[in-house]
Amino acid sequence: MGAGLVVGGLAHVPALVARRRPLPGHGPEPGDDAVADLTVLAFNTLEVVPAAVLADLVVAHGADVAVLPETTRATAGAAAAVLADRGWPVRCLVADGRRSGPTALLLAERLGPRAVETIPGAMGGLAARAQDPGSPVPLVVAAHPEAPGALRLLAAWRSEGRALVERWRDEPGLVLAGDLNATLDHPWMRRWEPAVDAARAVGRATAGTWPAWAASWWSAPIDHVLVDPRAWRVLSVRVLPATGGSDHRPVLARLRART
């Protein structure tokens, strides 16, 4: 068994090395001031992170979009109220999940009004499409497909993951974020093209997000931000420290709109 683990670990080395190399067309350009046009935060709060902590996180990192799986309506609404008091007005959208509680989405008011579509699934999710066809951020999707926590859930995990990819991967201007309960090695996560994983785009795809108590190099990267590379250049991605008692770490992506 020990020999098998060693061989399996060595077999992963080439993939890990490759994922630390940025993809062409991403990262800051020479002489670039690296100012982002859009900052996206993805954070599964496990329904335990207080509203004030969420508001602090949004303001500290200048998040225009905060995707918050497993966040109650009350907490998301309270966080939006705190942000409004701090001069950071946001729209608060929430979709109920059947098993793990709601998925909340906080959108900066400057992104304009949105038409909201609920994503079917056990864990909840929603898509917020700009009502203005000329919006620089046409579509934001907050996703939280089923977790493969037991054998009986594997079929739903596969089907919800595949449905997510098939529905959204080719949307112009896509920004999709959340707890996807899968790494880039899982079969349906390999099918996102033309959309690209933001962490992979800048060579940060080996930094894990769950569980938060484990070191980032040891934990699994299952929280993601995915974007349409035709519309967005990924400047940077960071996995933030464990926050507020959640078992996930927040992920922060900074994007530049392509002209």
C-alpha cells in the first residue's frame, strides 16, 4: 500500500508542475499597474461566518462579486446592510438549496440591475444576467453542485456537475464562482473549455481551499472562479487564510476586461 501511494504521488508531479505555469494571455502584462476591472470572491461560509466578518472581507479586498454558498438569507442580508452603511452598496440575491442551505450572491450596485435565474440542484445556485445588453459584466453565476460525500450522492454529483458545464461554459463574458466540490482532475471539470479556471490561468491551481484546517499545499482546490477568457484576462488569484470558522478558505480573483 505504501509503494502504491508513493507511485500515485509521483504520477501527480507533472500535473502539479504544469498547473504552476501561467497560461498565455493571463497575468499582469509588463509595465501593467495590475488594477482590476472586476474582483470576485468565492467563499463557502458553512453558515457560521458572521455578517460583519463577510462585510470586512468584501471591503478589505474590494470585491465587486461575492459568491457565498451555505450562507443564510439573514446573514447575507445583514452583510449587505453593513456594506451599505460603509458606503459599499450591493444587491443581495439568494437561492435556496434543498440540502445545504442557500447560496447567496452579493453584487456591487455599479454592476447594474440583474435578471435572476435559479439553478436546479440539491445545493442551490443562481445566475444573474445583466439587463443592460452593453454591461461589461454580462453574466455572474453562483454555483454549488452536489458534494460526493457518500456513494449514494455520486450520481447526483456527476449529473449536476455536467449540467453546470453544459449550460454555462460557452456563455459570452461568463464569470462563474463557488464551491464546485471538484478539482480540475475530476472528469466534468475537464470540459469547461472555452471557459478557463482563473487559478489555472495564473499558475495557482495547486493551492487548496478545503478543509481549511489543513495547509493549503495539502488541501483540495475545490472552490473555483471560472471565466470566459475571450472577455477576461485573469490578473491574479489568491487563496485567503481560514476565516470565521468555515471549513473552506476564501478564493479571490482579480480580472481585467479585454478591449
